[in-house]
Amino acid sequence: MPVRTFTWNDLNSLLKFAGDIQADNPKDQLTRAQELKEILKQPTFQAETNCFVLENDGIINGYCIVFLEQQIKRAVLAVDISPGLAASSAEVALIRQGMELAKGSGSSVAHICLGNDAPRSGLLASEKFTLARTYLHMLWNHESLPQITLPDGFATRLYTSNDTEKLTLIQNAAFEGSWGFCPNTIEELQYRTAMSNTSYECIVFLEDDISTAAYCWGCIAPFNGNTRGIISMIGVHPLYRGKGLSKPILIEGMRQLRALSVDGISLHVDSNNIPAIKLYESVGFEEIDRLHWYEYKF
């Protein structure tokens, strides 16, 4: 089963495949397809170089998208494949094609994320990947949010189209040195904040009269025909840590998502990040699953 590079003539077939494989109802399938289309059309992404498709008799049965994070010399491979081909030689060929691109682009490490999927984890082990990190998938699904008072001198406000540079600066500062984080550019975040899975009403800043101290970036995702809220990023600027700002900005971000009538709010958190896990548990998040990041060093 041949693996080849994506062309824009493949777009509709690829979007249909992705929607069908990631969702089981028409509404969610359309949403997933739209998300993939927006990913492929990012201004800094070269789809015809960094996307591979697995094809048989003109039918797409899988794909591998390679995100090259050259600032940190990392490549992230996103792989989807027909269930009947999971952990097969066809998937191996797809992954190897992505790895070849990653290596040729100067990456020193490649990462692939899987859920609790034993056959595919065995495949990665056979390809010399090792488990690097485990992330908890946590869910909040309660009737009401905890009450909290903002610290004196601080106020919250929503993101606007004029705030892209501000968002870029605080995100890069808050996550500098964090595992797997690649600094973002203003151009990248300008595009991402306009994607269909986010909304200006879901990005919240916490500020004093000097600067932006913290932020919460919420997103939305399809879930069984409804909409689920996602805490995508939450960060406190290093100069403002230790002031008790994490819980207020988290709850304000959750409040904004709740206003969209979401069916629960979820997030992913590194299992090594004990303070963050305790924060999420303190407002009612519970672990429902785990994600595993596998690593290959070139």
C-alpha cells in the first residue's frame, strides 16, 4: 500500500477520511474535517511537503502530518489510520516516511502521542521509540463553578484582535523551558485565534495596571453531537508567580466556556506537573484517561 506526499487534489478525500475516522456522527465529522482543513492551510505549514497519505486503489486509508518545530529541533507526527490497518506494516511505512522527513529537516527528536492503545505502542517500540511523558486527560462536569475573588489590583478581560502580540509574549514567557513547548510567533497565533475551534470569548487575560499577569486560552471540540470545552493553555507570567493567580484565571476561563453551554470541560496535564494536577483537582477536575508521548532520538 503506497505512501506518497499529499496534494491539494486529495483535500476532499482526506477530510472525509479524517472526519469518518475521528467521529461517528455527521455533525462531529464535519467539525473534525474543518479542523484538519485549517491545520493544513496554516500560513507557516507546507502541506504538500509535510503531509503524507496512505492510499490503496485511489482510496485514502491513513495520513501522517509532520509538524517541524525547528526552533527546538523537534518533529511531532500526527498519525491517523483505518482501524483495520492499525499497527500494520502499512502504518509502519507511513511513520517511517514522516521520520525520514523529520530527520532530513534537522530534527534531533520526534514525538508521537497515543492513547491507551497497546498494539500501536508495541509498533512504536519496535521502531525504537521510548515512552517520554504521560499526560492525564481530566474532565470537569459539575453544576456550578467554585466561587473565587480576584486578588486586589487585578482584573480580567477578554482577548481582542489587537492582543495577538500580548498573547504571544505571555505564552512564550509562561512556558519557556517546559517540556515539548516551542515558542510561537505572532503570525502563528494570529491564525490560531481565528480558527473555528476557538473564540475570542474563550481567551481571558488577568492584568494589573502594569502588565498581563496570566491568561487562559479555551477552545471547543465536538463531543457526541454536542460541544465540549477545552482548557488548551493556562499560564502565569514568571514575574507574577507565587501570587495565587492560577486558580482565578482558571475559573474565569472555565466561566467563559460554560457560557457557551458546553458539555463538560476537559484538559491535558503532564503527570509530572503535580502542582497543576492539584490545582485542577481543587476545582473538581477528575482523571478520565491518559495520553502517552513516545520519543525517538535521531
